[in-house]
Amino acid sequence: MTDATDSELDAHGGWSGLIGDLMAGHDLGSEAAAAALREILRGEATDAQIAAFIVALRMKGETIDEVGGLVEAMMASAAPIVLPPGPEAIDIVGTGGAPSRRRHALNVSTMASFVAAGAGARVVKHGNRRASSTSGSFDLLEALGVAVELDGPGVARCVERAGIGFCFARSFHPAMRHVGPVRTQLGVPTVFNYLGPLSHPARVSRQVIGVSDPRVAPTVVGVLAARGAPRAMVVTGGDGMDEITTTGPSTLHELRDGRVATRPFDPGEVGLAVVSPEAVAGGDAATNAAIARRVLAGESGPHRDIVCLNAAAGLVVSGLVDDLGAGLAAAQRSIDSGAARGVLDALVAACADLAQ
């Protein structure tokens, strides 16, 4: 640890000044936020300073400038991934924090990624193991036989071979080890829930990002717009889910060419039935792997519907389709043709080859 007098935070009042400003409800500039995170990522902040900073920031409410500064600091410390030439990649990701995920997480975005890839999108998903939920994205991948701890060239090779790759956050943001224990001990959503998706190591900017807190969504889409994302969608399920839900209405914040349009969405708009939360529940990694295999094999029902709906959003931000209705039809064809299952099989084979 370094003494505050030796810190780049001196120009911003040190930790006590920053935290005091946040507690008083004052916004930080992007550079002050970035300086704080740089100190954290260098291992020069105490656990108490980290916890106080991220809790005070959350209680005040993060601004676009603050999150933008944090993203810049995250990206500067990340191990980059260089993708092979090809179409712009997409990412479909949930940010966690939904109370329902603590017991019945389904890993919708991970399953939707295979479906979107089967429909022609190039997918590079950034994620992690479970934190507070029953199954994280990378827990499911391991249960499906996918090697998760690949380096940048390994991820790029998977994208080249299978049209999809998965970046394990811990491998590409190693400095986050200084934050992990504090986040675990706090046990509540913080800015780090959505800093990960916004700090994609492959610099993917066409994203579907699910957030469970509707107050956060405008900030996240605002950061994407400020960073020049050509097409993105930030979504919140009306039931508190961090994805487009089929249990009722959702709110969609759609970014296109620098403009954000916000609107409600009901699954009936695309011909999907509204179902109970229990109908789209998941479980642990083994349970979710079994559900994923059934969905990719063509089983109909609520799990397929919610997966296809979120894959449809990915196809919209990819530019392959114009709207969710067309995206849903393409996602359904991806499954029914066997293309989505073929993507999983190709990814498992690519990972096996890399292990040799």
C-alpha cells in the first residue's frame, strides 16, 4: 500500500476527499474516478478504501463521466484480444444483481450467444464464474465441455474456428484480483457489475447488456454512446431480471448512430406468451447445461423462448436483422436447423485442439 501523500489522488483530495465528496452527493470528474480505480488496480488501496469508494459511488448514483473514467482505467490495465479479420463481433451479457439469480439463474445470455452465432453473428462473450448466483456464465461453459481459461490467441482461434469465443474476465483483467474479495464481502451490486461488460478486452462495442436496476440502464447506455458504440441495447426486465424477460414487460434502451431511444417491450409484440418466473428458472451449472442441451436440440417451451428473444436482440445490434421480430425468427431457425448446436460442437472441438 502507498501513503495517500504519495498518491496520484492528491490532486483530487486523496481517498478521504473523494469519499467525502461522494458522501456529500457531489459528482466526480472522469479523471478523478479513473485515478481512484488506477490506484485500486495497482493494489495501492486498502479494502476499506475500496469498499467505501464503491458503496458511496453507488449510493450517490454513478454518472456517465464517472463510469467513463472507470472504463478507461479498466481498459488500460486489460490484456487485449486481437480478433482475426471479419465482421464486427457482438456480446450478449447480463450484469447480475437480480435477486432471482441467487437461486434460479438460467444463464440466458450464454445460451443466447450460441443461438446468435448459429444465425450468423460473430460472438465474443466476456464473463465470469458465479458470484452470488447459482451458476455463472463460465460455470455453465465448463459443464458443457468448453475450456474457459484461454489466452487471447486461444479466444481468437475459437472465434476463427467456431464463430464464437469466450473471454474469462479473470484472465484478461488480472488486476481485478484486488477488488474481488471486497465485492464478495459486500454482497451487493456495485459499479463493477457493469464495468466488466463495458471494458471488453476485445473492444467489442456492439452489445446487449442486461441490468437488473432500471436506474442504472440510462447511465450504461450513455457510456456506450459516449464511447462511440455504433449499435447497442441496454435492457431491464420488469421482473428485475438482467435480460429481456418473457415474464412480463421489459424496458429497452436502444443505441443507434449516437441516438438513444427508450421504449417498453412486451413479449406479445413478437408472438411470445407471458409466463411465470418459475417457467424460466434455472439452477446450478449441471442443471443449466442440461437445459442448454435441450434448447439447442430443439425442445420447445419457455426456456427456448427467452433464449431466442435475447439472441434476437444480439442479432439486432449485429445489424443482421432490423428488429426483434425478424431476430426472433432467425434465432428460431438457428436452433431448428441445428446451426446453434453446431456452434457449441465446433467450440468444444476447437478447445480440445488447443489443449493438445
